[in-house]
Amino acid sequence: MNEEKKKAVAALKTCRGQIDGIVNMIEEGRYCIDISNQLLAAEALVRRANKLILAQHMQTCVMEAMENDEAKEVKLKEITDILSKLLA
């Protein structure tokens, strides 16, 4: 596993712990703004993990595909599609 994937896994594990904490906060009837702030922090970790995974994909899979015209078109479409989802 490369460094980007290790960092993504670490961020997601942290997020998993945060989600468990958020569930407990809701069950305990904690203040809504505090819950919302924790939700935003969890979302940020998921976004960070996604950026790391996409950066790794660009550095490996997409770079390799640039040597093959057919594969290049497929990878560029994948990137275009994922960017459309991210920016929606």
C-alpha cells in the first residue's frame, strides 16, 4: 500500500471513530450545533481520503494509461465523470 492509501485509510479510521461519537452524541441528546460541527469534521475527513485516493489514481493508473490511446480515453472519461460528481 502506497503512502496516499495509508493516509486515506488513517483518515477513514479516524472518521469511523468520529461517526461512532456522533451517534452517541445524538443518542445522548447533545446540543445540535455541537453535533453538526462534528458531522462537518467527519465530512472533511472523507473528502481528504477521497483526494488522496484520486491523487494516487492520477499518479499511477492515469499515468500508465497515457501510453495507450484507448486506455487514455477511458481514464480521462473516468476523471471527468468523478469531477462532475465532486463539483455537483
